Amino acid sequence: MQEHETFAVKARTILPLADERPARGSQLFARLKGIDNAVLLIHAGKVVALGKARDVSLPNDCPLTDLGPVCVIPGTINAHCHLDLSYLESKTCWGQGFTPWLQSLIPLLPRGQVEQKTLEDAVRRACQGLADCGTAHLGNIAGSADHLLALTDQQAEKEGLGISHFCECFGFTESEMAADNPWPPFVRRDLQEQPNLATHSALAGHALYSTSAHKLVQAKKFCRKHSRIFSIHLAESPEETEMLTQGRGRLFEIFRQSVLPTNWLAPGKRPLAYACALDLMDAETLAVHGVQLDRQEAQVMAALGASLCLCPRSNHHLNVGAIEVKTLIAENLLLCLGTDGLTSNTDLDVCQEAVFLHEQQGIPGEALIRMLTVNAARALKLGKYVGRLVPGSPGRFCILPQSLRF
Ligand SMILES: [Zn+2]
């Protein structure tokens, strides 16, 4: 997209979602109002007008592309992804559970041995793919290598993608988290050299089993103080529950060898109960996965106002189980969707998560469209323009997959 480019598209139906608010429970199924025979006018990367074709006046020489009998929705929001890990596409073990996947991933992680160009090329391709499938915004987990924060940010900007970075705290070395500068060491230089990165960066916890309680609590406190969303992988695998409740199992064995301090004690709580005990869960927390949550835990999360990002294809590929999404909806949880990274997914098209949930669990298109847009905008705290098509919104739109039409 050229910076000052002006263009228009025409479609049989456009769903602007202009008046839609984040939706829970039965609100997710309410009818969505569309504009038939509609035109969307975009200038300099922003929506400037939208309406019935006869009502939108186009500037002279403005190119108009007729997309045909399709339904256009706002550019989608992929609420959880790991751009850093894009270079590991197709290199990890799938189908045998979480721990074998992690065991295949860990030896590939020391990025000091990976050429910068390999990383850059993979991030560039991933961002192009995100733009091509109509993504407007991305919740990106910034992993553990120097300069990847700036690199991913730059590539996202180049592709016209909005991006929220979650700089991930990991491990039990508490001395590396300074009280006056809690950012993980691998992002500090980028943040110092490019202070504007901090405006759309927050802290995240990797997971309850991999990161010390002190780091998680400090990260959440920092996010609260600076009004940022805090994110954490939560209740992803049965091994996580086993490790936290009983201090044993395959996942525990891996972490005992390399990450856990010798005096580590299992908290003796299920993941959500432990997260609540650490005061990590509130309306500005985005938990990711939640596959192992039971109905009562979904109720607790909903009451706390926390959001949950579902990554159903990643869960399917790793074979960690599948959550009954209708139960989460019935308990009024705020839901959005993410692809997770290319280490556990075939692509970063978040629409395909929606298609998967429609096909596997019969979740209707209206609910999934809201999860892809207005709900994710709320979960990432993106304001009133992203996830909608109104003047001022990002000039990014998505053609709704055929199977999600209603
Ligand atoms: Zn993830």
C-alpha cells in the first residue's frame, strides 16, 4: 500500500461493524448489519468513506476494483502470534502433544546461531502473508533475541500492519528484571534506540510453569501502572496442569533440567487458580489458549473481565485437546482469535481459525466475525477504529471466507 495512494473497492456486501461493541454470550449471535452494493474508499492507508455505491463520491481518477459477489469485513485482528519464530516454520514436531513439540522446539531456539538474514526474511514473508490475507492488526509476542523487536515492528509498518508487542518475560533469573526497568534484556537496546516502540509495547509472561512468580507479578504491575494489556499463555496443555498441581510429569522433567531452580515447588493449583492467586487476571489481561479451562473456570475468568484468545488450529496441530467454545460463550467470556506462531500453525491467517471453529464446532459466522474484529480490538485495547470500517479506520479489509457467510 502506497502512503498516499487513493483507491476504492466495491463489493456485494460490506459489514462495517460501525456500531458494534465487544460482544459476549448471546450478543455474539445478533444479526450484523451490512451495506449491499457498497463502496469503500481508502486514502493514505485509512478509510475515508463507506456507503452504498450511489452515495460515495469518488475523486477523479480514483481506481475502483469490483470485488464481485463477496462479503467484506474490517481488516482482521490476529490477537496472538510469534513473528520472531517464523524462521522455524515446518521444523517442529506436531501431533504428539505439547511436550514433544516443545522438545523439538527448544534445540532450535538459540538464535545466536541463526543468520540475521534468515530471521529477517522469515519475518518479512510472515508480514507479507498477514497483509495479503487482510490482517489489520497483530498481537505479537516478542521472544528472546536482540533487535527482533525493532525488526518485526519495521516489517509490520512496511506492510501497513498495526502491531502491539508483548515482550515476554521468561525463566527464574529474577536479577535480570530490574525494578526501574522491567523490560526483558533482549528488547532494552531497541527500546532505548527507538523510544516510540514503547508506545505500543507491553510486558507478557510466557507461562505460569516457565516464569517465576516474581517476574509475572512485576510484569503485571508494570502493565497496570502504564495501562497496558498483560498477556500470558494459560491452560494450554494437560502437562501444564499436571506440573502446576502435582509438580511432576513430562513438562516438569524438561523444565527441571534447564529452567527451574532446584528449590522450585509446585503451587498446587490449577493454572487459572494460580494466576488469580498472583493477581494476574483482570479486565486488562489477555490469556492465550485456555484449552484446559473447565466451565467453572470460564465463569471465573468472565467475572474478572479477562479476555481469552483462542488458537484452535495450533491446539489441534499439537494435539493438546480442544475446548468447547460454546461453553465459553455461554459463560460470557470475552473471546478473540489468534494463530500462534508458524512453529504450531501452517499460516498466520486468523480467518482460518474462524473457519476451523465453524467447521469443527458449528460456531456461527456472526460470532466469529465479532471475535476477529471488535472483540479482539477490545482485548488488545485498540480504540474505536481498528476492527471496524469507519472513516479513520485502517484501510485494510478482509474478504469473508465463503463458509462463514450467513
Ligand atoms: Zn504463543
